[in-house]
Amino acid sequence: MRTSLALLGVLALTCAGLVVASGDPPSQAQSQGATAKSGDTPGSASKPASAADPASDPKEAEIRSQLAELGKAYNAPDVDAMVKLFTDDAVVVDPSGAETRGKQAIGDMYAEEFAEVSDLKLEAKVDEIRFLTPEVARVEGRSRLSTGTGDANEYTRFSVLMLRRDGKWLVNEVREYPAPVADITPYERLQELEWMVGDWVDEGNGNKISSSIRWADNDSFLIRTYHVEIEGEKVSSGTMFIGWDPQNSQIKSWVFSSEGGHGEGLWTRTAENQWIVKAQGVRHDGMPNSATQIHTILNKDVVKTSSIDRIIGGQVAPDIADVVMVRKAPAPAAQPQPKPAEDAKSEQ
């Protein structure tokens, strides 16, 4: 049975990613997903905005197509399809400098990697293709490796040497380098949360929780504003910032309530459709509070949140289960109003 908002206002209120104790926050969140803002797909090779259309150069287009096939095979994962795109004497050098030589050894290396982690996903972006000779090309770019549970989340630069053999471009060498911090934009760090941008609501029995989420300037943070109403009366509101904490190398959120309380939370993705936020904060009266929030994505338009292990002022508080937020449908476009008859005549 759902706990009434009136009671939650006394104890604590979970608002699809925000815990508010007596209107003051110890916490945050809402989560999941990722829609690549640039339009790149996992394993795809995309041109920089300043580059010429690769379709105008058949050789460049073929190289991009081969690299896209390599990414597709990696994400399948399909080792046999991958090794067909390498030359027999190919070499792969990982970010640590370790080398794997020969098509067979490369296939064994990837097979072992996929056996350890089955849901690896690769996203790659080509920055430049240079033809050293008509039959040799050097490809430079960036990649991101991740898993559904967030166990792997690595950013690298890569350099690929492509050779044209028997009328087909093949990979002869892959060198990976750790990506400089400056290479990774705040947006890329938060990309998995982009789906939450929009307006959300949870209402019933005269009570309403609403929130709006948007990107800050330069896509550096997600900004979430929320409002809580009970029987039509506004009882609480606040603002949350969600961003990348470079000191802890983790997504972090900061929330500030209209009553003067504040809180913060560290986010961990634990499944394809689930995030856990370890949150803590303080009320306007100085009372500390903390909670573990579990955010489950039921589908792209529905999020279920539970708050457990809740401590308010040193006392254990009851868990809050299954608060559901639903994405609001876009407002219908305004219809043009008919002009008064006199205005219509004046235009004739």
C-alpha cells in the first residue's frame, strides 16, 4: 500500500531520485539509459564536423565501413567476424603497452576478454583519416568502452593502420592510449543520464510531485528542479545539480531545498536498468540524514524509486518503496486563432 504524502512530509519523501526529510534533502537521483547526443552509435565511426563528406571519397568511405563492421562485431560479440577484418600479421597494443601479434592470437585475446565480461560495448569516433600511400591509411580517433553494469568505463585514443589487401581494407595495427582528461567532456561523462531530460510527474489522492530536468550551459551538468504539493498546496521545492566529480571519478549530485537543507549523493550503475545512489545531507535545523536510493527504469517513460537504510537524526526511519514517476507528454502545439472578420477584410 502506498504511503501518503502527508506522512512522508513528516518522515521523508522520495521524489524519483530525491529524498527529502521534512522537506529537506539528504539526497538525489533518477537515472539510466543513454542516447548519444552526437548521433554516434556503439561501434560506429563518425566524421568530425569539419571533415568532408566521406561519401565523396570512396576509399575513405570503405575504411569507415570496415571500422563500423569491426565495432559491430565487437559489440555482438562475434570473434570470428572480428578477426576476418585483420591482416594475418596484425598487432594490437593496449593502453598499458602490452602487444598481441597475429590474427589467431588476437582472436584468442578477444575471446578471453568476452568470456570474462560478456556485455562489453564499444563506441568509437573517427577524428581523422590520412592516406600515407594509396594502399596505406592511418586512422586516428577516440573510443569509450563500457558495460551494462558500469564495471568498465574506459576512454581511450586509438590509432589504426589500415592496409588495402586484395581490394579490401584490413586492420594491420591497433594502438590504444589512455585518453587525456581534457578529451572527455562533461557531457560524455553524463551521457548515460540524458534520457531523463524532460518533465516528470507523480500524482494521486490530491498530492503531486513534479520535476523538470534540463542541461546546463555547455552540457556540463544536468539541472533538476522539483515541486511537492499536498492537497493543492506547495509544501516543498528544490534544485539538484548532477555532474561528474573528477576528484572521486564518479557521477555525483548536489541538492538544495527551499527550506534551507542540502545534500549530496554518489551514483553507481548496478544493472542495465538500475542505479544506486548513496545519499547524505542535513536539514535546515542541522539534523543529519542519509539513505540508499534504488532507481529502477521500467521503461523510457517510467522510473520506480525506493529509499532504504534511512537514518534521520541518528534514528532509523521506515523504508519508502516504489514511488513511480512518469514522463509528462509534450504540451500540444498552440493552434493559430482565426482572425476577426474586420482584420480579414482589411487584408483583402
